[in-house]
Amino acid sequence: MSNNRITKLPNGIKIITEHIPYVKSFSLGFWFNSGARDETVDNNGISHFIEHMVFKGTKKRSAKRISEEIESVGGYLNAFTSKEHTCFYGRGLAQNIGKTFNVVSDMVLNPLLRDKDIVKEASVVLDELNDINDNPEELIFDKFEELIFNGSSLGLPIIGTERNITRFNSELLHKFHQEKFLTGELLVVASGLVNHDEIVKLTENIFVDNFKYSPQTRKTSEENFASNLIIEKEIQQVHCIIGRKTYGFDNPQRFPLVLLSNALGEGSSSRLFQAVREKRGITYQINSFLNSFSDASAFGVYFSTNEKHVDKVVSIIAKEFQKFRDVKISERELKRVKEYVKGGLILSLENTTNRMIRIAHSFLYFDKFIPIEEIIQRIDAISPEQISEIANEVLDSSLFSKVLIKSNNKKLNKAA
């Protein structure tokens, strides 16, 4: 049994809590409606950089003290930046939620953002950027979204660019922090053995005079056409994504698309895994994905293989797309996919941090709490005909873009 409560303060801040009486811990998140999508080419990466910098000290606490205050009571602090949001969160034992709230709120409201710390952290973020560039499995997804969202800020990478990272300074960071983290939209979300009134009181005491509510407006992602990108690097395998832009969280058609994606290439029993890996053994990795935002999603298939097998795998993917368009999915297969998706949803609820994140997403994208039972009902209601309708609309190969990362070794390419 759980209990959800919502309070909206006069300055626009929303506090959402989920009381779970049978756990002894909590997860607490501060969600700011700012991410890579809210940046420009010239400051791309600044949200992610500020996410790093808030851990470097405040007017009251050094970086070491921030860590020690939480870890000395068995707690944990972290943060992440996405295309549309930045979240700072902590988890710990229920009796320490007040301490965690005070530490994290101090971090996000009063970061020092000193030039000497920025210079050091720039090296850390550049190492992170280099790790992504050295890892084709990560790099290819950034390049794919850059391709399909070309002309939109949704195509900007979360981490930013080397040029920007090396140019950030205290003045730039303070200005952006003031505009996006002290002004805008804020959700305070907690899940676990929490007291709603306590969280509301803490929020009122700390944020009411320090945060200015301002509704976030975003430009809708623009339409684009299919295009291809080839990147050469010092690697052995070929990495490939075939995909397109499609429905976002704001479109109810996204639900049957989730099931279509799962049937196509998520899990060992999916069509692509069976056709490419199990039947022919020509790839180790192949899976479909649906990375969603408020008004658009990146949908596609990713695989890695030997260069001589690339065309074969692409051909099999195209055939599986066409099968979905020509032949209605069976009730048996659809039931298996539904149970797989529902199982994943329910299992994720055994973690308070996952629950906190799910609640936040529910409010960020739908402005209300959507019970898991309602989601399960919507999944169960999807028919084979709806899957066919989505397949005919989405799986049109003429609308798909392709990103290929392959070896720059000419001898290797020739041998293949």
C-alpha cells in the first residue's frame, strides 16, 4: 500500500510524495525543467557542467563536507542531466531525510561556481567526453539523435562539445544557473518512508524566497527527412543504427509503439534477436529502442557486427519491418510482449529511486500521477490491429535514417 500526496506552493513549486510504510529508506529528488534541449550551440553542455559543479562546494559547505555529511549517515548523493531535465537526488535512511534535504538544497541554490574549480572540472568532463567518443556503443546514439533532430535543440548532445567545455567560466555558469535553476519550474519528489508535511515545510522554508517560478516553453521539434551518416574510427566492429523520429510522450500512439518496439527487438525472444543472432549468428548485439521526449521520440534498431555482415543484417531488419506491416501480430506473441513490458514496470517499483523517478516523469510529462494499474490497463487494452496500424505508419523504410561507425583501417575494410 502506498499513499501519494501533492502540494503546489504559491510560487509554483510542486511537492509530490509517496509514502511507503513497509520500507525504512527514502529517495528524494529535485527536478529542474532544464536540460540540453534548453541550450544553444554556443553554450551546449552547460546544464551537465553545472550538474557537476554543484558538488564542488557552496557558501556553507566544502566539496568534502557535502560528501561527508551524507555518507557519514549511510546516505548517497548523485545527479543526472537529460535532454529535458536535470535531477539532483539523495537516498538514505528515513530519519536522515531532513539532513539530505538541507544538503542538496544548499548545493542547488548556492553553488560557488568558482573559476579555479571550473578549470579542474573541465578536465574531468573532457575525460567523460573522450570516453563517449572512444565508445562507439555510446557515441552512435548521440550521433543518431543529432541526425534525426537536425535543426532542433533536441539534437544537441547532453555532455556538450570540447569547444564549449573549455570556454565555460564563473560568469557564464552563474548567469545560466540564475536563469534556469533559480528561475523556472521545480518538482520536489520523495518516495519511501516519508512525511509529506515535513517535505512541504522544508521546501517552504528553503525555496520560497530563493526560487522564482516561470513556466518553461519549448520549440516543437521540427520535421526532417531520412539521411545517412558514416563515421570512421579505429575500431574492429561496425556499429549501426537504423531509425527515425516518431511519437513523443504527448501522443497516445506511443503506447502501442512501445509494444511494437519490444516485439521487434527487446529481449532474447524478440524477432530480431531470434532472426539475426540465434538463427544466423552474425551479431552479438541487436536491439530496438524508443528514447522519448515530450513531443518526439528517437526510435530505431542498433546492432554491431563484422563489416562483411552489415548489409545482411540491414536486409534482415528491413524484412522484419515489412513482416510487421504485412502480417498482423498474433494474440500469443502480443500477450508475451505485454507480460514482458508489465513485468519490467512492476519489478522497477521495488526500488525507491526508480519510484521517485517514475513519479517525477509522470508529472513532468502528464502533469498528474498515473498509477501503475492505469498503465497496465492501457497496455492490456492494446489490440493486434493497433500494432498493425502503428507498424504501417512507423516502419516505412523510406523514412529511416542510418548511422554507421566503422573501421578507418583500409586493409581491414578491403579484407572484409
